[in-house]
Amino acid sequence: MSTESAPEYASFFAVMGASAAMVFSALGAAYGTAKSGTGIAAMSVMRPELIMKSIIPVVMAALHRVETIITLSLPQSFLQLGAGLSVGLSGLAAGFAIGIVGDAGVRGTAQQPRLFVGMILILIFAEVLGLYGLIVALILSTK
């Protein structure tokens, strides 16, 4: 569809898709960072030497903000809306999962250091939730 024949409101859907991607991903990253941060703070009282090792969940929660930028150049407005919602909502879900796992994981690692590898594996699986949304957005961009 060329821009000359598109209705005037078509750009609304494109902007809403981009906005949804940014807002929902930011919410997920913020929740993941806050939830993991409270776990790190609680854990650091008992085991302050593990603080830097426990920063991994916070970094993983912030990664979904980068994925949202990829969806902003889709040609059709409805595909932009769908792609934005796909990336944004999957980023929100991943951020929640990373926050909960990060909080419990760093607290548990303070008590049992062997839990660290298991926490990292679970965080990777939570990270994949966001990547699924990115894959769907990329598929939509080829339509």
C-alpha cells in the first residue's frame, strides 16, 4: 500500500505500535530491575562479596529495551502495531519473569552458592520469552 492511498489515520497505528513496544518493554525492564535489585539489597546484607556477581538479572532485564528499536521501520501500519505489541508484551512478560527469578535467585545464592548456575539457566529461559516476541515482529516485517 503506498502512502498516497493510505488513509490519514494509518500513521496512528504505526505510532501506537512503536509506543506499545517501548512502553511495555520499559515496564518489564523496570519491574525486573526493581525486583532483582531488592533481592540484591537483601542478599548483600548477608554476603556482600556476591553483589557484583548478582548484577546479572538487572542486566538481563534491561536487554529488552534494545529489541524494541528493531520494529520501528515496518512498512505497513497494522503490521507495526502488531509487531510493537508482540515485542512490548513479550518484553513485559520477560521482565516480570527475570525480576521474580532474579530476586529469589540472588537471595538463594547467598545461602547456597551452587544455586547460581541454576539461576542463570532460568534467567536465560526467561530472556527467550522476549526473543520470541522479537521473532514474531521480524516475521511480521517480512509480510
